[in-house]
Amino acid sequence: MTVWCIPVIYSLIHFSSGVIGYFYPIILALSVGWHIMQYVLNIRFYLFKLTYKRGNSLEHTSVKLLEVLGGFLLAFVLMTFSRLQ
């Protein structure tokens, strides 16, 4: 299963949910919960195609969660530096 061949829009959504999750922690919790649920159920849901595929992996889920974490950390760093000004 190849993880890295995902459309950019999905990565942007994951990243954006991390940024928004910084300001609204419920969004962060829902996003993380959503990805964990997909892993546990062994499916992948495609929002723009309104379809799902059987099969998921820890590697794939980890990449998605790292994208969310990256967005959260970006918001954290930017907000921290903006407070120091």
C-alpha cells in the first residue's frame, strides 16, 4: 500500500484541521478521532468522491496524523511568536 501518492487536497485538509484545531480543540479531537476510527475499522473514506475503500495501515494513519500535528504546530509557533512582538 503506497502512502505518498495522495492528492494534495487531502493533505491540505489534514494540515488545515490541525491549524483550526489549535483555536478550536474540539476540531482537533474530532480530526484525530476520525483518523483513528478509520484505522480501527480498516477503511479509508474519500470525502470528495463520497466513497470508501477497505484497507488501511498504521503507516497511512500516521502520515495523516502527522499532517494534522504539523498544522497544529505551525499555528502554535506563529501564535507564540506573535505574542512575543
